[in-house]
Amino acid sequence: MAGKPKLHYFNGRGRMECIRWLLAAAGVGFEEKFIETPEDLEKLRNDGSLMFQQVPMVEMDGMKLVQTRAILNYVASKHNLYGRDMKERALINMYVEGMADLDEMITFLPLCPPDQKDAKIALIKERTTNRYLPAFEKVLKSHGQDYLVGNRLSRADIRLVELFYYVEELDPSLLASFPLLKALKTRISSLPTVKKFLQPGSPRKPPLDEKGLEAAKKIFKIK
């Protein structure tokens, strides 16, 4: 029997958090091997574990998988969270790629210079309420179903709800005008596997604080 997936990353959200969310939602337990120093990262590079010299890296099913999208695609395919056919997968990919644009802005917010931070947050909130949330509210309204694609849970639903939690950290009122998305958040958050992941003490990571930011900068040699 194959062991649990092993996740190699620093002890923070970054590009691994969406993988943690998807594994957790699929009911897959996993282990984490935290990268704590530049030397830890260099060791992974030197032993050939990182195809492109970058993390995240996930060991599972006898493979050392890198590149976040590739890892997510594999996990979603393995656990029936990637649609029933090519058309459903195309929609899931399209939705997830749109979400990735918003996620990128949120992920790199901690690296924003202090004098630019308020403007960046304002931009994220504006894009969230005027571009992204209306688009997904419209999807749910167009078919009247409980999930974004094919009337069943997919990686797109999980990813979107993950992002809801992030934007609400910036402003708890951002979802207020989107009743179908609020209902989706409640629906996904109530799934037993997700509910467990949302509890204190789970592998879910908190927002990056100053100490975590400095640790990440040191590991990845970010100036």
C-alpha cells in the first residue's frame, strides 16, 4: 500500500496551500517536510528531487511531482474532481485559470512594499467584486445547480471557496452581494473533509505574518 503523499515546502501558504486544500477535500491524509533553511532547499536541488530546481514538490504514487498546476491536475484526476469528459475539464480549467489571476495578486501581497500595500489591497478588492465574483455568480445562476461544473464537486469549487476565505481576510463583506457564491461557500465548507480542514490544528496555514515572511525570504533568497 502506498504511503501518504509527502509535501515539500516552507511552513506557509504560498504555492502549496491550494494543494493542501485539494488533498484535504479529497480526504487524502498527507505529511509535510518543511523547508526551513536555504540549505534544506539546496539539498533537494542537489539530490535531483526538483526537476526545475523549484518547489512545491509532492512525493506521491512513486513520483516526485513539481509544478503546482501539474500536481493539482494529478490529484483532481485521481480523486474524480476533474469532470466527466473533455468539455467539463475545459470549463474547470478555464475557471481555475481565472481564479489563478486573483490568487496571484493575493499570494504576493506580503511582498508588496509598505507604501504600495493599500493601493494593492484596493485593487484586489475592486477586481474581486467587479470581475471575479460576478463571473462565478453568473455561472451558478446560468444553470441553477449546486456546483460550478456538471452538478458535482470539482477542483474548481474547492479552489474558489479557498479564495473566498482569502478575500474575506481582506474584507469580510466582499461576498455579501453574491448569494449563490455565499451558498456555495457554505456547501463546500460543510463537506466533512473540508470542515475538518477548516478546524484549528489542521494543516491549513494562516496568513503570512512578518516572521513567516522573513523566513520565506531567507529560504528563497528574496531581497
